[in-house]
Amino acid sequence: MPSNNTKYYLRPFGFIPLKDIDLQKNKVIEVRGNHYSNIELIKKEKRKVSRTNFLVEDFYKLADGNKYLQKYLNSLKNKKIEKNHILKKKKSLIFSILNITPDSFSDGGENLNFKNNITKAEQMIKDGADYIDIGGESTRPGASKVKASDEILRVLPTIQSLNHKKINLSLDTRNSSTMELGILAGVKIINDVSALKNDKKSIDILKKYKIPVILMHMPGTPRTMMKNTNYFDVVLDVYDFLEERIKFCESKGIDRNNIIIDPGIGFGKKLDDNIKLLKQLSIFHTLDCPIMLGISRKRFISAINKNSEPKDRLGGTISTTIHAMMQGIRIHRVHDVKEVRQAIDVFEKINEK
């Protein structure tokens, strides 16, 4: 029995394409539709972390009769996640980014024209987007906070028009008043980069309307987050943060089926932190929530190959998206819908049984 200071984490790895799968009992583990040959057992005890790799069949033997390990193992094998209402129709979802802001890192100022917004959103849907993720406040590193009233004036006309066209919408906001007006205008999902920490009233709005929320990890605020990059272990610290926010939501009456998590690549993380998270994304499956990944055009791509302009980062975006899919990530927030949808469709076709 672990002590109060001991905590376990499980990370499946060793991706096996379906076309090559050997489905002998106990030889592989199926996680979110993917199959893996190995499991890493991570044990954190105060300020000490140990990691041990097992073949799946050997881990099953270790976990037999151990209720703590079985709990995490059952979370990995939980197929109810694949039946979550936003994932039930498609294996992978694309949330297309529509920033109605003058200062977003990639497309600031491009989408301030209302008619252009509508045309662009319609094209994104034609290109393969499942949701349009609308934002009225830049959350790039160093960005200043925008008044909720200004944010509402930016996003509401576009939300109302796109909802009239029956386009699925999510709203990227950390303000409760923007959330409520957005929901009343037709928004189906709230995407909060503060994981509901910015506005104490946000949890009440989500409880009232019972729609899904995306909880993202970010230390501090967009203005301060790059000053808060000291982690004990970035992967475990992000995991623990998201676990706490999930528990908070459930304690306030939010159904776990309405929670999506996002590790927050680029938000308060240096290059090495982002790489560690991307290498170990599959650890987050034991949190029993769908996982969204937002890596589109992020700065870490340029830090690797020196392409400085955000729009020059498509190759890195696609590469990271495919890497994430091999770890069971099924929700992708992107700028370049047509290209990423093509990459996803081809990857899924190649790897189908």
C-alpha cells in the first residue's frame, strides 16, 4: 500500500499499427483505439521519481491483486472515453482557430473583418474542421488582459452568424460573462486556458448550461506565464495540475464526461519542457478525459529548425500532430485545417486493420 506521499503514474508506449497487431491476450494494451506493447510505471515519492519499463504482459502480472495499479490500468483501458459525445462520430476531431484579435501570435489582425470571418470559417468547415474555435483575446506569451466587454463585442456577431449557419462552435475565453453570452448565442464547448481559475463565476456558468469545457494547463496568466517555468518534473506537474482541476470541477457538479484536458504546449514552458510533454503525452490518458492538443505553429517548432515566422511552421505542426496521434490524442486545435486533415486521414488509413 503506497503512503500518502507516494503517487503512481502509467504511460503506455511502443505504438503498434493495427495492420501489424497481434491481439493475443495480455500481449498488448488497447488505449483510445491504439495498441501498445509496453507500460512505464512512474513512482513519485516526495521529491524522488523512479521509472520502470514493462512489457504489457509483465505489467499485468505485477498489477494482479494490486488495487492501486489496477485503478490506473482500468483508466487506460476505459473505452467509455471513445464514446464521449464529441468523439462518438469521428476518430479524430479538428478544432480550427479563428482569432478575432489584433495581436494573436500567428494571425493577429487578420480576422477583424466580420464578413471575412464568416467566409473563412465556412472554408475551414469545407476543409475538414469539426469545430470553429473562436477567440477574442490573445493569450500569446506576454499578452495583456482584455476587458470582457471588449472581448464580447469582438466575438458575439461572428458566433451568432455562424450558429445560424449550423456550424459547430467552441469559444476560447476565460471570462464568465463571455462564456454565458457565447453559450446563449450557440457555442457548444468552452475552451478556457486558465482551467477556470481566472474567473470564479465560470464554474457556475458551466454547471448551469451543462456543456463541455476544455481545461488547459498554464502557470499564472498569459502576461506572467513565461516567468513561471520552474518545474519539479514538468510532465508530472502538469498531470497533477489537471487532475486537481478535474476534481475541482466534479466537486462543483460538473460531469466528468463534459471535461476535456489540454497540457498547454507553449504556455509557461521552455523548449525542453514542451519536448518532454510531447514525448510523454500518453501519460494523461489515466485522467479519464479526452485530450486536446494545441501545437499549431507554436514557437517550439522554430526553436528546433529556425523557421521564425509562424506561417512557416506547417511541417512541424503536421509532424507533431502525427506523433500525438500515435499516443492516442484525438482532438487537434490547428490553423491549417486542410493540410492537417489530409495528414490525419492518410495516417488513419495507413494504420487501419
